[in-house]
Amino acid sequence: MMKNLNAYAQPPLPGEGTWIINEFLNATFGSSGGRLFAGAAVKFPEYADIHVKTVLETFINSAKYQHYPFRQEWNAHLAADRAGTNTIRANVVFCRDITRNQKVNKRGGYDERGKPIIHGGYIWHIGPRKEGW
């Protein structure tokens, strides 16, 4: 996983942690862009098919990547709360631009004081593949 996002301007190599994110984005979106959702999956079932942690987990744990050396580390980020999402986002940004960060809110009932509970998430609008990536 990249610590210095300005380390180089070429695609990550298979022995690097960020490589799997580039593979995921290319397999999911091809050369064009797309959307990923970052938020509580149980609160936003309508975004299940683009939920970043769900689709990335399926991708990383497929048989094709069973020997990927950073698979356990990525699975730990997928299991983590906000910190895991921040790491995923940083690695996505290394590979492609997030052209828009769209805030999504939803009411989720009321708390014990009668105030509405608002659940939030973000739709990341992912840009096209970088030239040569």
C-alpha cells in the first residue's frame, strides 16, 4: 500500500500493495470511470452493487488472487471502520482520480432524545484509467 502517493508516475508493480487496487479498478471499470460507494453497507442497501468494501473484498478473495502477498493486509482494511476506508480511498486516488465526492445522507429513525439519526456516506466518482496504466 502506497505511503507516498507521489512516489512515481507509473502503474504499481505486482509485488506492491497498491497493485491490487489498480487491478481492481481496471477490471471493474475498464478504461472508463465509474462509481464506488463508501458508507455503512447495512444502512444503504441500494448501493450494495457498488459498495467499495464489498466489491473489493470479493475481488481480492477470488481464486485468481489467492497468492497475492498483501491479501491479508487488505482484508484487515476491509474489516476496519473509517481508517480502512481512508486507506482504500488513498490507494484508489493513487491509481485514478476521484472526480467527484458526492455526499449521501439518509434518515435512520430517532435517538433516545427524539432527534433524527442521519446516516452518511459518499459516492466516489472514479475517473478514467491513466494513460499507460
